Amino acid sequence: MNSSTFNPVSVLISLAVGWFVMAFLHALVASLFSAGTVELIPRVQAIAFFKDRRAAGLDIALIVVIGLVTNVLWFLAHRR
């Protein structure tokens, strides 16, 4: 496998895009369960901009867990 260089700008852009996608998906699921699709955009904004701290904390925890699991799987796959 070719070695690649670390680009912090690319990582920050990916994290920002991922954060907003995660906030949208979280708000979509919450809106579907509460049957309040009118509240979708305000709920996305509340999660994405940390106004709803509980939902934002849940999203951060999910991102950390997914990141840890995928990194462990990546390193285990490359050890073989």
C-alpha cells in the first residue's frame, strides 16, 4: 500500500461535513419518531450548533465510537 501524507485541512473539512450529516440524520430520525416533520430544519440547526446539548453529545459519542471501531478494524486488517 502506498504511503499517504496527512492533510489536516482535509480532515477538518471531512469532520465538519460529517457533523452536519450526522446532525441531519439524527434530526430526521427524531422527527420521524415524533411525527413532526415540520420541525426538521430547526432540529438540525439545534443539534448542529450545540443548542440541544443532549443530542449533540449523543452525536459526538457516536462519532467517537464509530471512529474507534473503524480504526481498530483498519489496523487489524492491515496486520494480516
